[in-house]
Amino acid sequence: MLKGFKNFLMQGDLIVVAVGLVVALAFSTLIKTFTDSIITPLIGAVGGGGAAGKGLGWTINGQRIDVGAFIGALIYFIIFMAVIYFLIVVPYRAYMSHRGKTVFADPPPTKECPSCKLADLPTGAHRCPHCTSELAGVG
């Protein structure tokens, strides 16, 4: 039962989705902080209300543009992504390479059909699957 659970967790698609979700959550935090610290006070300053705060930033018309909070969120995002990369992606890539699979690598080279301009054809293809024209000499 534990081996089946381990195999489920080590599926490539699951790890890719998990990493994508973590990146999305961290990016969401960055966007929320940008909105809360910069955009919202600017909109409030145009309206002429609000209270001034302290820290790195400016006070315009009683509204605080908190650049310090945004820079902090940006630093958090960079550190968080580095941690995810070095603690999840690198070990997972090494684990999968020991199993004979390549993950998180550059995509294989492709070519384009000269007749229909269909891209992403394998470099070894001799005939276009879309228009069936010969691909000799293309690449």
C-alpha cells in the first residue's frame, strides 16, 4: 500500500501540477501585496481620503503608497521560488533521471512544414501529418 502511494506521489504530472500550484500561490501573494500596497492607495489618493502610514513609501493626499511592503513581498517571492526549486524540483529531477525519465528539461527540437506551416513537427518526420507533404530537407 505504501509503495502504491509513493508511486502515485512520484508521477510526473502530479509534481508538475503541485509546483505550478505553489508558484501560482506565491505569485498570488505578490499580486495581492502590489494591489493592497500600491494600487489601492493610489486610487484612495485620487479620492482624497485615508490615513498616512510609516515605512518606505510616499504619502499622497493622505494615502500611503507602501513600497516597502511590495519590496518585501517581491523578496519573499524570489526566496520562496528558490526554495521550491532547490527542495522540490532539483531532487525530483535527479530522482526521475535515475528512473530513466527526463523532466523539466528543454523541449526536443522541432521543425515546420514548408507547405502548411504546421509547427512542432518532430525533426525525424518525413511527411507532414496535416497536409501529407514531403518534408525532405526541412529542418
